[in-house]
Amino acid sequence: MTLYSFARGMFRLQFKVMGWKIRGVENLPSEGPVILAINHVSLWDPIVAACSISRPVAFMAKEELFRVPFLGPIVRRLGAFPVKRGQGDTSAIRQSLKVLKEGRVLGLFPEGTRSKTGELQKGLPGAALLMDKGKATVLPIRVSGTKQLLTKGWGKLEVVMGEPLTSERMKTPEGVEDRREWLTEQIMKALASLDD
């Protein structure tokens, strides 16, 4: 048993006891490259999202996490890799494309950082870039109830997976000059629609 599958099993048990709800699991493609585009309000979000699907997830995570004693090596062993936020990190892009080329699942937060208010922030173009270059399906995921998971999350923990978005089916409308910006808007709209 790998560390990933052990940790996933332990957390799934904890979340089930807490009254965890998951909707839209059928929207996850069973194979091929997939990008999980997840809203971000808590450090629990990647754990909850990864435990909600049957396929292993390689997360792009802020590089500061990898410098934390004890935590850093564990995060790396769980398949995550660092990204330098606020700059075009070509190493993180290459690693992301490698994950997608291998037909695996990549987890990322299109907002780039946690939302302090819980409201969706403006999306960054990374997910759109990887969607096109990696020929990947984007699965929008809304996670809620994670902000104060251990104190107030009981009965409130929920994951909603939206309809998958594919690069081939997302034709850029006439008059749109920046496809990446337009795609980013579509991804964020799909995420926002999961609040309904």
C-alpha cells in the first residue's frame, strides 16, 4: 500500500464520519488527462478534493509548503510538486504537462491562492494554458465546509463536481482576441455555477 492510498483511506473515513457529501462523481473521466479546477478557501481543500475521486491526483502546490520541516517531504511523497506563485514558473508548467501527457490527474486552484472571504476570485490563466497544451479535460470542483473543518465542518463538508470542459469542444467565439483569457473566464463561470 502506498502512502497516498493509506492517507486517502484514513481521510475518507474521517470525512464520512463528519457527514461528507459528494455530488457529480460521474462527471470525472475514467481515463485520460484531467485538470481538477478547484475553488480555494482552506488548506484542507486539496485533501478533500483528492479523497473525492477514485484516481490519484498530482497537485501543484505553493513552493513554501515544501520548505516546512516534516510536512514538505510528505507533500512531495504524496505526488505534489512546487510552483512559484506570482511568476511564470516554467518548471511547474513542464511538470504539469508531464502529468497530463502521462494521462494522469492534475489538481490546481485557478484562483492562485486562498480566498479570505470564500467568494471566488479572478482566475489566473494557468488552467487554460494547461488545458490547451496538455489536451486535457477540465473538471470544475467546488469544495465547501473546509474553512473550519475540524471545529465547524461536521455535516457541512460537501464536494460538487461540474460538467467536464474539453478544449476541443470549447471553440473561441469570433471577435475574441485572447483565447486563454476567454477559456479562463469559462472555467471560472463553470466553478461559480456550482454554488447554485
